[in-house]
Amino acid sequence: MSDLSRARIEAFLEMMSAERGAAINTLQSYQRDLDDLHDFLTRRGTTPMTAEATDLAAHLADLASRGFEATTQARHLSSMRQFYKFLYAEGLRQDDPTSTLDAPKKGRALPKILSVDDVGRLLTLAEQEAAMPGPDRLGAVRLLALLELLYATGMRVSELVSLPARVLGQEGRFLVIRGKGNKERMVPLSRTAIAALKTYGEIRAELEANQKQQSPWLFPAASKEGYLPRQVFARDLKGLAIRAGLDPEAVSPHVLRHAFASHLLQNGADLRVVQELLGHSDISTTQIYTHVLEERLHQLVQNHHPLAKQGKKRD
């Protein structure tokens, strides 16, 4: 990568971090997308600083030819748009070549979810394993706490694993979560989540007392960040799914977040409330779950509308 291109991309990432409060994962995603763009433009004999709209359109076409899904193409386009808006605003380019680009067409992808029974099987087994004595009890109790918190709140896995240890000292049934853009939201905790968190906190405190060291994180680990890597939680969750007789490919922290939202809507929750609980800044992001509402409305009509009842009698 040329020094000029590297400097411009680094300046963009610094701005996104300092002024927009972008999360580490978001910044890494921007970096990967822009590095990929630079490599493609280099092969075309140009650079991000001199590329035209036709060059950027060719990059999107190249992504499609390489088998990337429309959602991934759209993410690359979003990264490019943010980058070129920055260059234009800073006077580093006199135009925005992304302004004429169309977003890749994508179908309506429905989120994978687990049934209430499937989640129940996971929670029941996790609770049973957490109650068993032995050298692996801390890990089992931690997994139960992670699972209960995730299903009770629907928080992002990155928000979950990076929770501060001070939540152990709070009272009440609500948890304050710091999400994307450092925005805070309050979510309620279930009684089982509070109980699992209390048990985990007691074992964690005993362990720290023996080791004579304290961590600022709720789920400390010997990682770069100091807290449990989300990949480790995902791995442990898949292992639990296997032991519970579920397909491990159908179980992940993100799927549980979807289950949280879908199960709320199935039981009558308002879409706007679910939006707030999930931390979505735009209701359109939450509307992926409208298929759940449509099914519920269909059942309501079939079960309660007088004409529907008459139709059943005629059958």
C-alpha cells in the first residue's frame, strides 16, 4: 500500500474512533474492506485517491464474481462511502465517487432462531452442569451466567463478554449496557439470570481472593483485551449444544440474540420495545423480525375472527 493511501486510511480510522466512537470490531472491518479495495485498485493501475466511480463499481462486481453475498457487498460499499465522505469533507478529494453507486440487491434474509424448547434444553443442561462439583465448575458456572444474561437481555456478544466487574455490586433487576457508539441502554434481568450471576460472582470472588488479584472485567481471561474472547464463548456454547442433543451449527451467541427478540415478539412485545432492548438505532434494522409479527397476526385472525371461526365449522 502506498504511503499516501496508508496515511489517508489511517486518518479515516482515527476519525471514526475518536469522533464517532466506533468499536474495535467496526474499525477492523473498515480496515479489511479498504485494504481489499486498495489491492483491487492497484491491480487496475489506480489508487483510492484517484479511483473513479467505474473503478469502485468494478470492485463490487469483482466481489460478486468471487461469490460474496449481497450483504457482504453492501458492507464493502458502506465502508467505501464512509471513506470517500471523509476524503471529501477533509478536502482531500473534490468529489465523492460513491454517490452514483447502487447498493447490491439482496433478498430478505430471515434470522436463524432457536425454539423456546431448544433454548430451554440449553439452559437446563447448563444449570445441571453448573451444579456439579469438580475442577471444571468455574467454567460451567461462567457458561450458565453468560447464557442466562444473553437470553435475558439479547445483548450483543461483544457487549456481553466485555461487561465490567462492577455489575456484580449493583442491586435491582436492571443492567446498563454500553453499546455501539458508547450509547447506554437499560435492560431488565430475569430472576434466573440474577441468580446465575450471583453464583458466578461468589465463585469468581473466591478465586480472585486466592490468587490475590482483581480484574475490572466480569469475565476475565488471559487475552489481549483482558476479558473472555467471544470466540471462546461461541466454542463453549456449541459444545453445550452438542451435549444437549442440538445441531451445533444452528447454535451461536448471535442466534440466541435473535431468539431473544423473536420470542419476545411471539409473546406480544412491541417492536419498538424490542428495538430499544437490542440497541438498534434504526427501527428498520429491527424490522427483520416482522415475519414473527405477521405470523402472530395471522394466528390471531384465525383464532378470533368470527368469519374464520365460521369457515372452520363449514370445513
